[in-house]
Amino acid sequence: MEMEAEAFETLVIDELDRLPDDMVNGLENVVFVVEERAENGEDLFGLYDGLALPERGQYGLGELPDRIVVYRRAHLDACENEDELRDEVHTTLVHEIAHFYGIDDEQLHEMGWA
């Protein structure tokens, strides 16, 4: 599937806006970023780059924001149409936000969000 970068970013914002308020209201000092693909060459859909909430001690004063990265190319390569793309982006956002809250991959698999 193909989609211009700007259209993909708009789709990610739309899906972020569709997430439940109780999931996103607790996000502090987090930015969402769209990148073409993972720097290390891995075929990732997304990445949480930061310190999970339960692991934080004194945090926030002068700290750089955590990042949730959504990789455009991996999503486009895996999806055949926009409906599939929206579902996959939604799942990726939930997955990476869960890491912010300290939920690991094993727990996400058990919950059906991996």
C-alpha cells in the first residue's frame, strides 16, 4: 500500500484522537513521532523510547520528553487498504502507550495487543 507521508501523519493523529481519554490523559512529557522506518533496520511498527511511568522517581524537571514512534513504511508494507492501516496504527498506538504505563510485551500478548 502507498500513502503520502502527510496523509499518514494525519491518519495517525486521527487514530490517536480516537483512543479513550483515560488512556491518553495520563501521558505526561510524551511526544508522538512518525518516522519512515526503524534506524536499526528492524521491521517494527512502533517504538516507545523513554522511561516507563512505574520506573520514574523524580522525573520531569528538565527531562527530554519520552517518544512514541510510529514507523510509516512497516505499516504500509503490512496493510492492503486504509481500513487495515487504521486498525494496525490503532493497535500500535495502544501497544506503545501501554509501554509508557509499564505494561511489557508478555502482558500485551496476553491482552491481545501485541
